[in-house]
Amino acid sequence: MAQLEAYDISDDRVQLGSGVSVPRTWHVRVVGEQNVAGAITARVEWDAALGRPVVAFAAVERTEAGVDITSQMLREVRTHWILARSALDVVTVETEDGKAVGAQEFLGEQLERDDRTTADAVDDAVAVYRVGTALSFPPLKLVADTLKISQSTATRLMSRARELGIAPEIRLQEPRRAPAIDPFSSGPTTPQCGGPGALDRPSRGL
């Protein structure tokens, strides 16, 4: 199973509103990825033009003799999955009491909530939408899945938020497909983000 570690996480954070923030840059290292006989390193950056994080650099380095890095192997590197999965561990949401919680914890709490007023639903939808943007996850889908509503209802909530001026940055067309991650839980089929020193560090010349 693949092991993923985020490191060199920037202290400079982009504030998206609703208490949601994402580091301006971070690096990721993945080993054990299926069909990739080497270590993947990537640098993620916030792209102001696109309004979301992007993979700015990715490379594969062999970790043992007898391995050749081929074009076929490079095609197996799932850059969007690496970005989204690592973002789960670096994106934070500041709650009303000033506590910063991880994106996954925040989404789990929202998933369990079922006592929303209409105004609450709009505010929560905006916050979840912004988390989706920070994760490079289709935000309308994430709103629908988290609030347990249809995507058409999620679209109506976001339209209302835009009309009220709460979230003028909202786009009602999904920018990309969802990566193969569970944003609510790190189950056995998803890689775990190791702590400092959990994986051998690559050179930092990215």
C-alpha cells in the first residue's frame, strides 16, 4: 500500500474565507504506489489564476538497482490524487472558538450534523465548498456529500450564497473530476500521511 508524507509545509497560508486556509506551498513524497517502482516527489503550489492548489512539479526517482524509469511508469503517477490526499493533512479550518481543525475532522463534523436551519445550511455549504477548493476536490459534489443533499440542492444553496454576497468566488460548474479519495475517513485503501521522518527524505532541490 502506498505511503504518503507531506513535508516542507509553508507557514504562509492562503485564506479562503469561512476560516479555511491552505499552505501556499508544500512538498509530498509517495512510496509504494502501484505500478510505480520508485519514489514520487511533488511540489504543490497555490495558483491564484486558477483559484486552487496545483501540482507545480512531480518526479519519480528509483529507489533500488535494476529499475528503469519508463514513460509507462510516469503515466501511472496520479498527480491529482497526490495533491488531494496530501491536502487533507495540511488544509485547516478555524472554528468559532478559534481552534484550527484539519479538513478531514471538519468534514466529519459537518457530515454528522443534522440540525441546520436554512441560514446554517448556506453558511455550512460555503465553508465546505471552500474546503473542497482547498483540496482540489469538486466543491459542489463535496457540499452535496457532506450535507447529505442532492447536487441540485447544493447548487441552489451556493447560488443563494452568491446572491447574498457571502461567497462571490463560487463557480457553479465543477472544474474537474473527484480524485479517488474518501474526504471523510482515512480507510485501509487510502495512504496514511506519515509523521516527520516516517519516510526517507528526498533532496530539497525542487
